[in-house]
Amino acid sequence: MTESEHVVRCEWATSDADLRRYHDNEWGVPQHDPRILWETLMLEGFQAGLAWVIILRKRDAFREAFAGFDPAKVAAFDEADVARLMANPGIVRAQAKIRATIAGAQIYCDMRDRGEAFDEFCWSFTDGKVITNPGMDWIASSPLSEAVSKELKGRGFKFVGPKIVYAWLQAVGIVNDHAQDCFRRELV
């Protein structure tokens, strides 16, 4: 056994090596890169109805299929791209989610073109601060995720319900929900 196997983690990250790596290196780490914030939101949308580990294992294929999640490139995708993506066995081939990602890229670019930085928008709901929860009860949504979801939907984003948004807030470190005894809790 290695040293890392003796580390206390959030329970959801203990039974799978991919989840463990994701938890230890990414999940809950405050993210301020606007492109990565957008990519993560889009991937959370693809996760709807599925286990996150499925999306995590397909993430490289998603990145390749969606031009590295470059919003300007994805915003220019057309019907041929939708057909290409629907034929790609490496990603989740859900047409509504594919179209939502293309539309999400267009919204991202519109925000940028109007001078609204996506990272500033994302962090504005918490005044730029990480919200650290008690880490005892697992919740699926919150008043914060409901407010963010409402704003995202108002801008035209799809697959951004309060539960998806809450998972995204956790993933990008806007909300710190690491367990009380998790080694990552104090590192974020």
C-alpha cells in the first residue's frame, strides 16, 4: 500500500482510482479560469442522469470532440458538427446536451463580448469567497445553487438545474463540501 491509500478522503472518492485522483487534485479546488469554469459546467450538464465517473472517464474524448472546450470554436459549431458529435462513441451522444453545449459557448462568447468575464460572473454570487459548509450532511442543492441556476437559465443556458449547479459549485471550489476529516478540506 502506498501512503496515499492511508489518507482520509471524502467517502465518495475512496472506491475508485479515477475518482480518487479527481478528488485529490481537482474537486473542490477554487477555480478562476473562465474557460475551465465553463468546461466544467458543460460537463456537469452531460452528467445529468449519469454517474460522474462516466463523464470523468470520457473527459479527454469530450475535450477532443469539443475543440478543447474553446468557447469561440464551439460557438461556431454547425449541423455537421452536431452530426459528428452524435457519431462519436467516446462521448455521451445526447443531442440535447450537445446542442446545449454549443448554445452555452455562444452565451459565454456573448457575455465576453459585452465585457462580462465568466469567472467574475461565477464568483459574484459569493463575493469571490469560498463557501465552506459543515461537511457533515450531503445535500443536492441549496439556495445558492437555486439562485445561480435561475440566473444561468435566464441567460439561456440549459442543463443547469439547481442540482447540476450545486455539483458544479462543489467541483470548481466555490462551495467547499469536503468532509470534516478529509485531507483536502483545509487545503482549498
